[in-house]
Amino acid sequence: MIAEINKSWNWKGFNATEIVQTNEFGNVIFKTNKNEYWRICPEEISCEKIAESESEYNRISSDSEFVEDWKMTNLVNTAKSELGELAENQKYCLKMPAIIGGEYEKKNLGKISFSELIAFSGDLGFQIKDLKDGQKIKLNIKN
């Protein structure tokens, strides 16, 4: 999975070296070769540095707001009841990511392979990185 993260999100300027944790919606917290901590949120098509050091990460990861956001308990429970348990190497996802108008609702939930989710979110993130908030886009999906 480290190779997929580096391949799909390398345009952000890091070299991922270790996955620290993942959640059931494919969010990933990973360390870089600079000992920074980053988080990928596929549903938001984002990848951001969350901590400069292990001690900063430990402080952040014990914050109740961070933990609640990370666990995504209500959404995970909804996904499980609608779609069933995850298979190995599978994650829940928003079929249409929130950043491009997808909603956090039952009808927008799906399952996808973890590597496909990381690849898709990184590719889409690269394509929309220079858009302004609220800018209109036309989305063409090709197989």
C-alpha cells in the first residue's frame, strides 16, 4: 500500500515510508521519510500533513474531536447495515466524493478495493488541485 500511496499522491511532495493506521473508509495516516505524519481522506479527496513529529501526532491522535472524525462511527454503522461487512483489502467509500458534490448518505455509499480507492482519490485530487472553491466543473468518467 505504501507504493500505491507514493504513486498516487506523490504530487503532494512526500515519500511515504510507513502506514500508521487506516480506517474502514480508507483514510490513511502515514509517516514520511522526514518523520512527518500525513492523512489521506479519500471521501474528501484530500491528503494533508497533520503533524511534524511523533510527539505532535500523539497529542493530536488523543484529541477527542480527531478520534471522532477518524472513527466515522455513524457512517461506518450505516455502511455496514446497508452493504454488509468488508472483505479483505476492501473499504467503504462515497461513490461520489464529497468535494465534488457527493453526500454522506446511504445512496452514495459503496465498497471498493483499498488500492483502487487510494489510486482514484490521488488521481482525482491531482486533476482538481488547482480549482477554486465553488468553481463549476464537468466530470467525464471513462473506463
